[in-house]
Amino acid sequence: MAVTGDETETASTGDLTACQLRNSSSSLLQAAVESSARSSHTPTGDAVQKRELRLMRNREAARECRRKKKEYVKCLENRVDVLENQNKTLIEELRALKDIYRHKAE
């Protein structure tokens, strides 16, 4: 691998992650160029159809995710209501027991 001015600067500072990112981004760019070269041989209608299918699946997944989140939040709200009622009941029971104990102590 040839060392450019950017890479020598990176190596001198000891920041390997920046160099790795630079190398990986260039390989990603190369892969994208190769992919676009391959896709130029396929009809554009096929690419459009694949994109529409991907978008449709993505929308459906997002809809399902929102539905599950609503269900989860509703479940948590119900649990809060139950625990608040239980807490009120326990506080009332504690007061009643304290009153009984005070009367016995007197």
C-alpha cells in the first residue's frame, strides 16, 4: 500500500482509526462504483421495482414498530395504574394498622 501525505500524518499521530476509516470508505466507494456498473446492465425498471419493494417493506416494518411501541407504552401505563392503586391500598392499610397499634398502646 502506498503511503500518501494524509496517511503519514495519521501514522505519526498514532490515530489508526482515521486511517482505517479512510481505507474502508475508499473500498466502499469502489464497491458502489462496481455495483452501479453492474446495475447499468440491468433494466432500470427492475431497479425501480426493487427500490419500491424495499421502501414498501420498510414502511411496513416502521408501521409494525410503531404499533409495538404503542402497545408497550399502553402496557406500562396500565402497570402504573395498577401499582398506584396498590400503593394507595397499602398506605390506607398502614394507617389503619398504626391507628390500631396506637389505641392498644394507650
